[in-house]
Amino acid sequence: MEPKTLFDKLWDNHVVSSIESGPDVLYIDQHFIHEVTSPQAFEGLRQRGIRVFRPGKTVATADHNIPTRDQHLTIKDELSRNQVEKLNDNCREFGIDYFGLNHPKNGIVHVIGPELGYTMPGMTIVCGDSHTSTHGAFGNIAFGIGTSEVEMVLATQCILQAKPKKMKILVNGKLQEGVTSKDIILYIISQVSSGGATGYFVEYCGQAIEALSMEGRMTICNMSIEMGARGGLIAPDLITFEYLNSIPSLAGRNDFKTLLLRWRNLKSDEGAHFDRELILNAGNIKPMITFGTNPGMGMGIDESIPDADNSPEGAASFTKSLNYMGFNPGEKILGHPIDYVFLGSCTNGRIEDLRSFAYFVRGRKKAENVIALIVPGSKRVEQQAVDEGLDKILKDSGFEMRQPGCSSCLAMNEDKVPAGKYAVSTSNRNFEGRQGPGARTLLASPLTAAAAAVTGKITDPRDLLSN
Amino acid sequence: MPKQKFDILETTCVPLPLENIDTDQIIPARFLSATSREGFGENLFRDWRYNKEGQKNNDFVLNNAQYKGNILVAGKNFGCGSSREHAVWAIVDYGFQAVVSSFFADIFKNNSMNNRLLPVVVPEKFLKDMLELVTREPGTIVRIDLENQELKIPASGESVGFEINPYKKECLLKGLDDIDYLLNIKEMITGYEFRNTLKR
Ligand code: SF4
């Protein structure tokens, strides 16, 4: 038999039927929804007069449009409140499990899926959110969809989708101290460019990837979309199985052993064909930071901003981008003062991220000029942070931990960065206005964010690790 | 639910010669709280169209009366970023029926076809020339013929073919809808489910 990639195996396993010279009908094992991209889909069902086909395969959470303070009170903003209440009503009407505000299982959709055991190897997973690629860290096909497609899945548990091409990204070697999985993915995107993987589904592999925890792997897969890829996955291994085994709802299943046996076989065959391959060495990766307005515009933190001619962007877009950021070509940004720090999001809002931030700032103080938003990715992460005393460490250093949500990652709520201000952010997008109209976002790892938070300027975290 | 059919589009164009235009620019997050599909056009490219004080930014193409029409022409990697279908709703609500670029982000492309907004992919060189032409001569008519998969500029006689998935083309031409298609094969879906529970 011809060797197959893991992606091919999973895809082929989920094809219900193929339309001649058209897309495949792909069966979806797990569907996640949230308040922002689902109301119009439910409305569509009502107009068609149909029910949700498999309500047990959809799970809902409120995350995008909620405050990160005083969650026990009613949401102040009327439109936001209405949207969250709509989700509640829709879930009740259509029989879908919903983890609303204050529910112990509430959190960012891509954080709760894995931690609650909904996300498993071998599945197909979709959600009306582009960072659904996060779940691929467990060895499954997970990708973001639009609202019409949310309606499709609610109505039929299937989606019409053309099969993407396959790309392999192999990261050999070992990371330097102070360099994290976030830096790996920012580095990859800077090499591939923000649209360079459009039409592809990525498999990440190699020693540096295998060495990562599940949290670290999720950070990598999460940002696959930022180079245009449909999604990214990592073959499951012992680290994956150990993580899954620590989730009571999974480990307690009587078929868990059978599942484990099946999951062990989930890998690409030797010699399987990829349409594109990229080989990188982890040892060359430095702490990364972005200087422009798309995630591909990143560089090593101690490097200089390139010239327009050397950028994969068109010159007009590149110049517009630097103008927006208030930077010049050739400039170094190390030491540049900053105003905000955001730790959180589905990219870096997990317990490991809070730990690395907290341990870094322990014994240090938040810089006076910095406003910091420390936002756990879920109720569970929040609870765990409290159990481990991270909230105290943060407090002693002058930081306040907020309540979970997407927060400043997309700034739909009040967690906005004001116009012209610089924010070092652990989220995934530095688009114009992403963190508020006129806000200037610099994407980086939790360690680099911590270094900026205590110095008030862009700082190489390696310089502070050594002393 | 049968929708409006797409056939031939003949109109002037609005040029937007920037690359990597993401859906946060097309419709910023703070306008996503609505729970219906209508009314997003008002805030299309909101932060480029209006300045901080809420006044129209005269440099922006949508505020320039010279440029009108139902085709938006934009730089490569159009629609990257967030999966928000609101971006497509905003473009459609504003009155565009097609977007021309040298490539589109995947989710955006799917979203646009699900809303009868035709994404037309043309070669990079053609796009560059086309952007220059329609910027220089705002009255330039462009004709998009879906049946024959051809984009033509009658004045210059230039034309270029474009790819579209045959199934999707059929849907657009006939006004068919993916959900209707899937609802019609529900038995097949249940069959798949049955086979897979057996396997498991
Ligand atoms: S944290 Fe940001 S990227 Fe993640 S789901 Fe929320 S808004 Fe989307």
C-alpha cells in the first residue's frame, strides 16, 4: 500500500461521500460553538424549520464577548449581554451543553476543549473560529469555519470541504534557554510569511516538537492559521497519552485502553508524500517579536527591522504597516518603551504560560509605566493558578489576575489598548486595531512579555534569566 | 433555500491595492455583537474609512466618489485572519458581488461562496496591471462571466480565465445551497455513523 500521511488517513476516514470534481462531505466528530459566530447559524436552522442533527456532538462556551472582571454581575454592554443570552437560549432550545459565565467549565473554546477531554486524537473538529487549529496538537484534523458552515454542522454533522495540500515542517535540534514554543511558531511564520501556507494543512514534527509539552504543542498548532494554513497537527505520542490520561472524564471511560491502542497507530507512514517540506533547526531560534501588522512580520528580538525591499510584503503594505506601528526600517526595537502587556488568549493562556510568567516576575516588580492584563484561558486554569499560588506571586509583583476570556486578544470587551500605545502581547494577531482602534501590538512569548512587564521596555528575556 | 443566482457581472471596480487585508480590517471586532446578518456594510473597513473622531477619511477609496461599482479589487492574501463571516456579510451588504485578488485566505473563500460573493483569482501580474488601470481610469468596466470562467476588460480587450470548483460554480449559477445538498443525503450520513460505531 502506498504510504500515507497522518492527515490523509484521518481525512479519508471521515469522508462520507465525495462529490464528483467537487468537495468531500466530511463527517465532524466534535463541534464547538461560541456566542459571536453562532447566532446567525441558529437563526438559519429556524428559518429552515429544522433541529440540530446531533446535539451531543456540539459544546458551547461564552468567551469572545465577555468581561474579565465582575463576571458574577450582568454584562454591562447591552449588545454583548444580548449575544451571550442568545447563546444560552439557543443551546437550551436545541439541546446543546453550554458552559456560560461562571460555570466551572467556562473558558476560551480552544482551552476548554482539550482540558475537558472533548479533544481527542483521530477526530475531526471544527469551530467558528480560525484558531480551532489548536486542537491539532492531539493528532486530529481541526480547523476554523464560517457561520454558514456552523449551520451546516448543526444541521447535518457534516461539512463540504475540499481536501487541502500537505506540508511537513520538521524542527530539528534543541531550543536555547529562554526560547519557547511561541518563538518556534513565530519563527516559522516569519519564514513562511503570513499567507505562505494558504491551501495547506501542516504536520509539525522533529525533535524540538516532540520535546514540547501539550501546552507548547497547542501554541504551535494554534498559530498555523497565521501563515494561511488550514490547520496544523502533531502525531500523538506518550506525552499526548499522559495528558489524556490525566483527564478524569477520559481515563474513567471503560474503552480508554482500546482508544489508547488505536491512537498509538496515528502517525504518518515512512516515506509518505508531502506537497511541501520545510526543515528548520531549533538551535537557531531566538526569542521572537513582531514589528509589523501581520504575524509574519517577526524577527529575533535583538535584530533590526528589515527594509521594504527585503520583505515578503509588497512595499506599499510594508510601509503602511511600519507607519502604523511608528517604526522605521533598519531600526532595532530592543529597549523601546512599551505601555501594555497582555498574557492570555488561546495561544498562551494555559497554566504553563501563567507559570512561566509568574516565575519570571517573582521577586521583581511590575514597571510603573506598564498596564498588565493577566487573563487565564479558562476557569480551570484560573483555579489551578490559585491552587499553585501563582496569583499570590503575581500580586506580590504588582500584577492582578483577571477572570477568563478572550479579553484583549480581540478586544471585543473593554480590555482595549488605547490608540498609539504599544502592547507586548502573547496572543496571536497583531493586525491593525486588533487590540483596540489604533493599538500597536507586538507578539511575543510569555517570557518576553514578562521581561517587558518588569522593565517597561522591549527586553530580551535571556538577559534577565542569567542574573 | 434557493438563493439569488450568479451569472454575469459587468461593472466598474473599487481598487484597494494593499496586501494581506485581514478580516479585522474588513470588519473590526467591536462590530461583531450583532445577532443577525444585516447592516454590517455600514462598518465595512470602518477604521480605514473613518478617523478616530468619526469623520470620513478622504484618502480612503470608499470615500472617493470617483470609484464605485460592484467589484472590489485587492492585493494578495485577501481575507486572512479571523474566520468571521461577518467580513463577507459586510462586503455583500455594502454592495459588492465579487472580489478580485491573486489569492484569498481559505476560510474567507469558503465564506464568500456561501454568501454568493464570487472570489476571482487572477495571476499576480494581471492583478497588478488591473489595479493600475482601474485606479488610473475609474470608469473602466470589467466583465466577470462565471459560466465561462472569464474576467474581461472590454476597453482594452484583455481577458483572463479563472478557476472555480465545478460543484461550487454549479451552486452559484443555479442558486443552490450546501445545506440543502447535505440535508438531501442524510441517509448516507446516518449510514456513515452506523458503520463507524461498528468499527469502534
Ligand atoms: S483568544 Fe483570541 S484567537 Fe483565541 S478564540 Fe479568543 S479571540 Fe479567538
